[in-house]
Amino acid sequence: MREPTSTPRIWAPNAKHVEIVVGGQRIAATADLDGWWRAPPLGEGDDYQVSVNGGAPRPDPRSRWQPSGVHGPSRWIDLDPERVGFEPPSLADAVIYELHAGTFTRERTFAAVCDHLDHLVELGVTHVELMPIAQFPGRHGWGYDGVGLFAPHAAYGGPSGLRALVRALHARGLAVLIDVVHNHFGPEGAYGPELAPYETDRHRTPWGKAINLDGEHAREVRRFMIDSALTWLRDYGADGLRLDALHSLRDESDRHFVAELVDEVHGLGRQLQRRFVLIGEYDDHDPMAVTERSSGGWGLDAHWNDDLHHAVHALLTRETQRYYADFAEPGTLAKILERGYALDGGYSSFRGEHHGKPFGDVWRDRLVAYVQSHDQVGNRAWGERLHHLCGIDRAKLAAAILMCSPFVPMVFQGEEWAASTPFLYFADLEDPELREACRKGRREEHGIARGPDPFAVETLEASTLHWDERHDGEHASMLAWYRTLISARHRYHELRDPRPEATRAITLDGGGLAIERGDLALLCNFSGEAMRVEAGDVLLASTGGTSHRELPPVSCALVRRA
């Protein structure tokens, strides 16, 4: 071992004895309070594993680095809190860019992301949201099956690579959000539950056993999850988190886990004199999630809202099956733009019950909206992007609606240039039974006999962006349109006004929509015929030929009315 620097602590409340395995040597750990065991000191860079009751050596659940993947030994590193002299833009002024480090470039590393930061700056986005980067099985995957919740994915570049990426983004004026998963462990390499009761049979989730947030020993499990979240903010310098699938957290405690996490993040912010952003993925349609803690809510800064996506998608693609059935009625998009939710207490035919609560007078920058995301693209059987389904002109309409909406807009990587590549589901599990179960589950979910193999390297490669194409033809046209729209959102304060009364949406005769934002109005023509309008001064338009009195077929224009 190198010169000792720190002492790992292992939580194993039911263990009779715990050993640390270093260089093939087993060294007894010392029992501490509340089920904790204190390991012998380790030096920076030492590889080690944990054995409970003489069992097989396993990685440390709190490992900061898994250089050999989820099954290999942990490597001990000391991380001082990252010094951050960066002040991120407010969420009200944000344009978020969702990025998957493994398909953003062909190199599939944090370092390679840094090579394209000029593109993000020129696009005009303010926040980069990294899809989950906590250690997950194999070299590639979406990241939502993570098991090493303190360790940046080794294949992407590990701890040093993540720190370098965050610093590079800050240097270019871009804030960093990290997507984290607290609702389940991945199916392979999750050794923590062998050491301690991290999971429970009291609740179930779509992924199996629930995380033990409200049963016996739940206090330490909650601490584990919260500490893993804080490490991305404190030790890597991230400016906020996106919290995955909060509607799937099972917690009957007096203080819900999310509320406790919010309190802890706010406390860290006060300690470091930084302002962190917390955005939840939340499908329960309840403004309680973004209601202040002092008023009894969870206190999130915002939550993802699928409703805009669903309404725009149903309108432009004419898909009305499954959950799109709740968004197919005329006027649904206008309702969302004005009221925040479509599902606000009425009957949901997809869910078979009444669902949601009114969003009310909560400011609209508490909702993050999008017309594409990893979920809405990647959870299709063939990973089609919006323009693959409805064409470039209609995809331009969707982009304009998003950027002129009262919500915080988010763009999914490649969307801005109508990338030719799909975004498919892919993974890199080792267990053959798990691989076959995953293949079968995907086929059954989509009702298809065959589909892309999640474990074929061709599926990963097909989902990787082609950067050269963004300069060509329709790709270049779409990129110019996104840059124009994002620039307009930054330039015109009316487009960022989050007050409920600041947006009026009117369904127009002949297949159109007007979104009024103060003196500005986005006029949309979804039909195949030219549409007569009383516009005003045209500030930007998706196609040529737009005048103050006529919109061409399948086009839109942002105008200023006298």
C-alpha cells in the first residue's frame, strides 16, 4: 500500500465481521457505531474490495472510482471540494441541452465532449445536462442502470475526466446539470444490497425491488443516496441535478426523501455560497413538487413536463395511440401553453382514471419542456427523431413552439441539426440471461417480433452523432433555425416571461395556432394551404414567402404587433 491518506468506512449492519481485501490480503475492519465498520487506512490509488462474513470480495458501494468496471476492485482516491468561481444563469433564462457522453462523439469520452463546446456556445444554450454518468455495467449504455453512485463512469474518463469536463464547460460560460438515479439499482453489478439492506420488498417499482427509503435501516440508505447526490455538486463542481423518475420513489416517511434531499442541497449551497438547481422528472402532475418547502412542497426548482411534447407530437405526427390519446383533442396544446398541464384532474383514457391537479398560478419556469428527449426518442422501438416522423418543416414548427413557450426549453443532442442518426436503446450487460430478458422486454413493450439488438455494437454506433453532416443541406438549415430561435429567446424578454398571465394561446381557423407573449406572437400554420393572418412586423420565419398577411403552408413566424 502507498502512504495512508484516509480510512474507508463500510456500512454492513448485519455483518459478523468485515474485511478489506488489498493486494490479495484480507485485513479485518473494526466495528463502529450504527452498523458501520472502519477499514484500515488506504493510500491514494490503492485498489481494494470488501468482504462480509468471509464472502466473495465486492466493490465498495461508496467507491469513488471503478477503473475496471462494476465487478472490479474499487480504487481509493481523495477528492477535495471543487472550487467553483462560476455563476450560472438563472433557470428562467436557461436553455438546457441534454447530452449523452457515450454517443455525443465517436470517442465516447468526457474529453471528446470538450472538443465540441464551441458548437454549444454558438447554439446559445446555457445549461448542459449530462445523462447519468455514475458507474454502470459495461462500457456503454444509457446510464439509468447505474450501481456505483459515487463513481464517474470509468469508460468516459472517470473522476479526472469529469472534473476536466465541468471546468471546461464553466470556462465557456455553460452550467452543468447531472442526471442522477435514486429509484433503483441496475440489474448487474449492484453488490451493495449484499452488504446492507439498501433495497426493500415493502414496495415495488417498474424495475423490481424499491430502494429502502422508509423501512428498517432506511436512515442510512437515505444518507447514502443523498451523499451520492452531493458529491456531484461538491466534489465535481456541477451546478445542479436532474432527478430521475421521482414518481417511482416509494417513501411513506413524514418527510419525503425528495424534500430531505432538497434541504440537504440547499444546506450545501449555503456552505459553499453557491446556488444549485434541482429539476425532477415527475409524472404525477402535481405542483406540490415545485412548491416551496416553507409551504409544504418538495421545493424543486422545476420538473420535467411531458405534456408539451405529447401534444406537439400528436399534432404533428398524428400518432394518437397509447398515452398520446390524452393529447389528441383540438385545443390541448393551447391549454398546456396557458395552464401548464393538460392532465390537471380530468379523466385520462390512457391511465383509466382521473389524474393530476391544476398547475394554477405557479410561474411557468418551474416546468421544463421539450419536443424531443432521450425518453421520447429512445423509448420508441426504432429510436426515430421527430423529423424522421413528420419532416423537417413540421419539426421546425415544434422547435418554434418550444422556444416561444413560457417553460424552460430543453434540446436533445442532435435535435438542433435534425440529426440523421436515431437514438436507440443500447446496453452492455455481461449476464446472458439478463441480456435475453432485456431483448424480450423491448420486443414485448413495443409489440414487435424483431427490433434493434440493444447489445449489438451496431446499435450503439447507429445512435452516435455524425458531426460533419450539420453543415449540409437540411441539417444546416435546421441548425440555423435553432440558433435563430434561441437567440430570439435570449433577446426578447417577452419570450422568457414565466408569469401565468403572460401567455395566451389561440387555436386559429384553418389549422393554426397563435401564441401571444406580450407584444410578440408566434403564428403557426400546420395545414397544407396558405393561411391569411393579421401579423404585424415579421421578426423571423421558418420559410420564405412569409408576409404580414399570409403564412405559407406548414410554417410559422414570430411577429411584433403594433
